[in-house]
Amino acid sequence: MPPTLATDDSTAPGATGGTLPVVPGDQSLRFLLEGYAYGARRFRELETDAFRTRLLGRRITFLRGGDAAEFFYAEDRFTRVGGMPHTVLHSLQDEGSVQTLDGDQHRQRRSIFLSALEAHGRARLAAAFARGWEAQWEQWRRQGSVSLLTGSARVLTKAALEWTGVPFAPEQVGRRAHEFVMMIDGAGSFGARNVTGRSLRQRTERWARRTIEELRRDPDAIAADTPVARLLSYREDGRVLDTPTAAVELLNLLRPTVAVSRFIAFAGLALHLHPAWRERLSHDDTVLTAFTQEVRRTAPFFPGIGGRATIATSWKGIGFQPGDWVYVDMFATMRDPGRWSRPEVFDPLRFVEGTSADLIPQGSGSMAVGHRCPGEPATVDLLALATRSLARSDWSVPHQDLRVDLRRLPASPGKKGLLIEPR
């Protein structure tokens, strides 16, 4: 059914401020069938930055733009509770995690992550990743080929475990890496893939709980000045976090780090498809950050972020009442021709002189007090390290299907996450 302009829904509670385009009917099936392109197509057809429809039987407002993201991420306007399907929540964050908190409790819990990811902590993580990448590259050369997505996830898992200060046996790295990859891979789906991801998350949570319990029984095993030391010493209302909550937050330090593997795989695809950039980056670091930012703009990761309004508020004349469901379409924002010159073209030069406010792959607003991902600077660091190494290394891409299926959430470069053959 084609989009229409609302004549009645615009005057419903929470929809004040004038006529708002409405896509009639429940759009759940269309969203699943179209994936990333769903919002972008409606914004384009309706020539708007906002429209309303229904998903899963609930009314929802889609927003597009860096200013929309800043409005959404502003402190205490929206809560993530009820803003994501339970299948997504339990694959990624789980109940009681930092991203499901609001107000002072969120700001206080967030301090664990901000302190872990300040400059010194980021440098330790980057150094662990660089060491692991060099060692793993030699192993990939011997085995002949590797999926860049799953291979880099293994390197990131080992680096994240070292960085957090969690004791681990070398044989655990592969299992943890697989679990993290499947959690992320299943979060954007319904059915078997999501069930698998959630099942593996439960296994990982059992490991994390055992780890927390063992460290609390043996405090001497906790390395000072590490993220896990901060996590275990953190107090909320005068008490340390209970074991299940501490385990969830430990995974929230580890899993997002491993998720950078998807950006790395897309960086590899970009280097393969744009050999001139690969050659330039092999000797020119001045454009490295610009290249990584363009990868983050163009790589389809999670398509957007949803939340429920906590207060009566408005954006560009569109009113929201407490409980209203809002979704900021990140993919559409970063592919909008009204905001980017030739958005379909991979062009790192657009970032040579700075970063646009419409670059929102990991949120917007303040990292210090809002919900913007505190790991964003570390993501850029790790992606830049991997990109530089790939540009300076000798590798080829064997014949494979390299199409990116935008109907699949999250998408990947090809069906196998970009197979490469290091030489």
C-alpha cells in the first residue's frame, strides 16, 4: 500500500504539531522483507524526515537526520526500555544492563565504561589488538584463507579479554569469539538465527558469572587498573553489583569490542573494490581516519535505534507523549542525498576536513551523560589499525559472492564475511 498523508492520526495524542505523513497498515512484514532500505524508501517517497506507521501492532514514528539523532539521544527524553523487541534486547543488552537504565542510575553505571575507555585504556586495547593481529596474520598465511569477519572477531576477542583483565585459557578464545559473533548476528533477526544467538548468549553469561564469582573469591587475581577491577569495585546504592548484573556488564565491555569485526570486514571489502585507496593507504596515514569514517558511514550495521518517550516533548513541531515509540533511522540518515553529496559513492575525501554531524553509526549527543556509545573512539582506533595493516599487507580475494544483502540484519560483505587469502 502506498504511503499517504495522515488526516486523522496527526491529531491523536502524541502527534501534535501538524500533518505528519503516515504509512498505513502494520509494516512489520515489509520491514523484514526490505531490511535497511525500508525507512530510506519511505523518507524518499514522502519527501520527509519523519513519518508514522505501525510495527508489531504498535504505532511508531521514524525519524531521519543528525539533528533527529541528537534530539533522541539528549539526556532523559527517551528510554530504551520497551524501545527494542525482546529478541533484540536479550541478544545484546539483557535486562538491567547499562543501556536499559535512565537518569542518574544510567550516568553512574556508565562511569565504568567511560573510565575503561579513556585514552590510556584505549591505548592498551589497541596495543593488544595490534599484537594479536600480527600473530594471527602469520597463522592465516599458513592456513591459506580466512573469513575477515570471523577471523578479526577472534583477534578482537583475545584483545578484549586481555584488556579487561579477565583470566582466560587460550583454548577459550575461539569459543568466546563464536558466541559473540552469533549474538550480534542473531540480534537483527527473528526465528532460528535469533534463537541460536540467544542460546549462545546464555552460555556466555554462565561463563561470565563463573568468572565474576571466581575473581571475587580470589581478589589477588584481579589486575589493578583494568576494566574488570573497576567493574568489581563499582558500587551502586552502597553495594557492589550482584553477580548476574556484573556478568551482563562484563559482556557489555567485551561484545561491542568484538562487534568491530563487522566494520573491519567492510573495510577489507572497500580496499578490495577501491584498489587506488588501498595503494594510497599503504604509505599515506593522513587519510586513514577519513577512510575509516567513510567505512563507518557506508557499512550497513545496525539500521537504527528505538526508544520510548519518557516526557512530553517535540521535534520540528512533531509532538511526543510519554510512552510513544520512536525510531531513528541511522542507515537512512547516512545515505540521505539531502545530507551527503553522492551518498552511494564511496568517497573518503568527504571526511578529510572533519566529520559530519550526520555520521551517526554509534549514536549522537554526549558520551559523558547520554546514551551515545562510549566505545566509539575505540572503534575508530581499532578499525584504523586493521585498515592500515590490510593496506600494507599482501592478500588476495578468491572468487566468491561479494554482494551485500541489505535485507539481512545485520548485513555482511558476502555470505562468508569476505574470504581473503593472506600471502
